[in-house]
Amino acid sequence: MGLRENAAAAAGRALTDDTQDQLAGDGAETALLPDPMADYEPGNDDPEMVPVHIAWLRVRRDIRAIGKGEVYNQSGTRFNFRGADTVVNVFGPVTLKHGVNVLSTEVEADYGEKTTKSGSKMRECTTLVHWTIMGPMGDTLTLQTRGEALDTADKSTTKAQTVALRTLLLQFGLIPTQDKEPDTDRIERGEDPIRPAVTYLDEICNPHTSAGRLRQIHHELGSTRQLGALVTNEVGDEEQIGAMVARIGKERAAAGDR
């Protein structure tokens, strides 16, 4: 019995006559390796053999939510976020449980250079990552996400891919943050303060104010019910501001200022 026959026997199968003739004819001397899955039978701890979309749904069901438990607080800017390590630490054990593999199959990267406020140079990387989600039965889903990152050394590509991974897990996992629903807060809008009529005088009397702007001022005064307010006009007489705007507007229009 030759090497090929020994390998096949170790794998629990025999070479057919056709296979033996083919191998004999190609002059190959390398033994056939045993198929590691030939005699595989799922055990109690193995994931259930379900399609990938079912396995992914089970991952989502088990994770439920990931809160924004990390805080960024630098240079006067403060916000809560879900870091990549936190997200991967949550997803890792659950994907193992359900036999789901997350594989990056292609990465497209673009690079640029940015200058910080302090004048230092940073390398910018923007990636488009193609992902394959493989289920326990070997069937797959194909997805893609983008990531963007800056770094002063040689880590911008790694950081950008990490951002793309976090985006993949959170967005395609539809993982909520446990934050309070926006609709639970109801904020009443306050009324904008009314501009007093007297504050329009300088603009009304300015010879460079167009007739169109004067018409707008007249509308603004009317909407705030101030057309009857008494003011001191350009010659020192007391006059209702609505009448004053209309009079000066007609004078500007007659002078050819449209």
C-alpha cells in the first residue's frame, strides 16, 4: 500500500480506481491529506447547524444592547461613546456560541495628510471594507462598511479598519444604546423676543436702505403690531413708524431705487 492509500485509509475512505489512475498519471508523489471534517459529528457544545441569517438573528437576540459607557473628555469636548474594544468584547463570545465568523475579505484604502491646530502632520486613512459573515453551515452574507482615522505614525489603516468593524457590528446588528428615547423629552419653544420699533429708525433713515428692505421692515412691524408706534422721524417730528416707513419707501421708489 502506497502513501496515497495510507492517507486515504487514515481518513476512513478508499481511493477509487479512477482516482488511483489519475494520481498515477500525474506523477505526483504528495500524499492525499485526510479531510478533517470527514467524520465530524456535532457535539453538545457545538452551535446548531442553521443558515447564516438565522445564526445572525440569534447573535442579535443575545446581545440586545450595548450602552455608551465610555467617556471622551478632552479639549473642552465631552461625549459618551461605544468603543471598538467594548463592541468586539460583547460580540466575540456570542458569535462563537452561534458559530458565526466575521471575516474581512477585501480592504480598499485611500490616504491623505491633515495638519492639526498645533501644526503637526497626521496621516488620514479612509477604508472601504468588504465583510463576509459566515454561519455554522458555511453559507455567507456579504456586507461592506467604511472607516476613517488619523494617526501621527503608522496606525491610521489599522484604526480605520477597526472603525469599519465597529460600524459593521453595531449597524448590521441593529444594536441599541439603551439611551432614553428622544420622544420622552418635550421641550416647548420660546417666543423670539420682539424687536422694538425704535431700533428700526437708523435703518429707515439711512439713504442706502433700499425700497425693498423698507417694505420688509413695514411687514416686520406689522407682524409684531407696531405700525402705530410713535417715533421721532428724520426731521424731529413725532410720527407713526408705519406711516414713516411707507412715506420714505415711496420717496425711494419714486427716485428709482427698486
